[in-house]
Amino acid sequence: MIEQKSSPTAPAPHPVRGAALVAIGTLALAALAWVTRAVWHLRLAAAGEPASGPIHQGGGVHRPLNTLEDSYHLIDSVGSAVTAVCAIAFLFWLDRMRDNAKALSGAEPRYSYPWLWLGWIVPVVNLWIPRGLVADVHRSVFPERRLPAVVNWWWGLWLAGLAGGVGLIYADDTDEVIARAYDGALPLVVADLVIVAAAGVAALMISTLTTAQQRRVDELAPAA
């Protein structure tokens, strides 16, 4: 077992419970947004494409949106905004956790600070760097422990939600997604529910890692 020691000059760990609660709260809102999106996909499929035809009718002609289509545009915009806020809250929590892990272990993070942001958007490496960022937060403080399984469950669901151009990142614009829902909503609904599951597991992961790190902070506080 490797004993963790704090250097006298090491920065004190930051309080992280507040950031964790904010991240979990925004994840709950994001999950609600994606459940609502799934419901609207089912509503579009049940209603069927209007007799006036698709929204994009060719030759630069677009028919007016009906009430259901217009409400889907609103839900899509709100969902995207909530997801963006959720991402910011998650990264703020992860940044705090990385700083604390460095203070507790005395070791530099495996990935430098720019990768906290770039790791999610740079093609190819975004398939493993985000998971590595989260895993390092735990392993640097608890090298003797196995990585909690919830981290792998979260990452697997995240990748599943990105697969195929559905879920978190649609390859089509909103009107094209509406047309896909009319044609068959099942793939869209499945992708939506995968994202909801990913949000739930992410909340559990945040709670698990935050609790473990906070316990280590509390253990070292009297010695400090």
C-alpha cells in the first residue's frame, strides 16, 4: 500500500462538494431535457408527416412548421442550452477534483490542463482522454484501489450516445431530425434513453469519486 503524504508547501485542497452538487443537479436537468426530447420524438412518429409533405420540399422551398414541429424546435434549443450548462458544471467539478488530487498526491496529472477541454473535442483522442482524466483523479489519490466500475459504465454509455450521429450530437439539423422521427422514431428514442442513462451514471460517478476524495481530505486535515 502506498502512503499518501502532503508536502508542507502543497496547496490546500479545495472544497468540492458544492461543485459536485451543482454538476449532479445540471445532469438531472439534462436528463429531463432528453426524456422530453424522446417524448416529442414519439409524438412526431404518432402524428405522422403532414399531408403537405416534408419541411424541406426541395428547390429552397420550406413549408411553415406546424405546432408540434415548432414546439420540438423549442425543446431542442432548451435541451442544447441545458446540456451546455451541464458540460461546464461537469468540467468545473473535474478541474477542482484534479487540483485536489495533485495536492493530495503531490503528483502532476497525467494530462496537462489544456486536455481538460481539448480532450473532449479533438477527434480520435476524445475516445479515451476524457475517461483518462476522470480515472487519474481517483488513481493518483488511491493507487492501491481499483477504479470504481461506475467510471467505465459512464464512459461506455457516453460513447454509445455519441455513436451513429444520434443522441448527444445529431449529424442532421433539427428539421431533418423531425423528418427522421416521422419515418421511424425508434433509433432516436433509443439514443435519447442512452443519454439519460449516461447522465444518471455520471451523477453516481461524481458522487462516488467526490465522497472518496473528501474522506481522504478529512483524514489528512488533522495532520495538516
